[in-house]
Amino acid sequence: MKYRLLALPIAAATLSISATYAAATTGGGTGTSYAPAAAGARVQPTESPTDSPTTTPTESPTTSPGVAPVGPGCGSLPQSGPGSPADLAGQPAGTALSQVPELSTLARAVEKADLKDTLDSAEDITVFAPVDKAFDKIPKETLDRVLAERQVLDQLLKYHIVQKRLSPSDLANGNFTSVQGGKITTSGSGQDFKVNDAKVLCGNIQTKNATVYLIDAVLKPRG
């Protein structure tokens, strides 16, 4: 059974996040199935009669919300090898985040919150991923405190996840509920999109089980 991320009760956690985090925000496809042959049956290597059509098993098409990454910062992604769009497409979400050079702080936070395996096994999610410069906007003392408080960190990270793959067209005028339970609003078109007050630097990056948007700010949970 595929593991799905679950939203947790948020009232107390949101208050805790707000108290700890407020100072930081002022600055800123399916495989084909084959049935076994009956016992004793022999498969003859002959062509089917012309009046008897044959059915060739084919794989189901992979559902994808989009093809190419969008955003003004996509040129910063490696063009090949680790961290490139082609490489990330074959990685589950938690592993993929750790491969992008600009997401080293987020990857460290995911490890501290023990969410990597959860992200790797989740089904069809969108991750709004703050880049390292987004975390640099938070005073070091505040960031260290958030990273040290696991429950607060867990809820903060889950606010950046939506239990659905979102394409750029979905973000044009969107309202979503995060896994944490808070509301997220999106807007934009073409190469320019916003998530709450954060700008999308590069998005619609496909991983094995998620769509990722790199954003320039850490999102503050909203009720």
C-alpha cells in the first residue's frame, strides 16, 4: 500500500511556529500485467490468423502535469548529472531535494525532521522548496532554534507540501491546503509565479513522485 502524507492537527503547532518563526519573516507509470499460461499449454511461435486480431500489452501512459521547468532561475540548475532535471526525474522527492545544490539547507532540515523517507514514499505531491538564500534571510539564532525544535520544524516543512501534483497552470490563480493544514495561495503566468509572498525561481521540476518549485523565501504558515 502506498504511503500518503497526512495532515496533522494544526492549532497548537501553528501557534508554536508563529511564536518561534515570526521574527524570521519580517526580512523578508504503471507496469503491464501478464496472465500465466494454463498448465501444459504450449506457446507456438506462429503468427495470429489475419481474421483474428491480436492485442499487444502496452504500458499505461505516465501522467505528468507538465514537461519543462519554468521560471527565471532555471538556468542555475545543472544541465546534466546530479541535480539536473533529467537526473531528478528518476529520484523520489526526499532524495531529489538532497541532489540540488541550492537546497542544501532544506535537505538538512528534512533530515533533522526525519521526513526524508516520508517524502520518498509519498504519492503525488508538490513541494515548494526554499533555496539556501531564502534561509539566509532568517537570523541565524532564529533558524538554529527552529531547526532544533522538531515539532515546529516538522509542521513548518509540511506547510511547504501539497498532496497533489501542481502544474504551472494550477498556480495561475490557486488556493490550496498544505499537508500541515494551512492555506497557500498562488498566482502568476508564463515564467513568473508567486507562492504566498515568495517568488518561484524555477518550478515544474519533476521527480519520481513529486513536482518541485524552488522559491526565494521560507513560507510562513497561514490559517
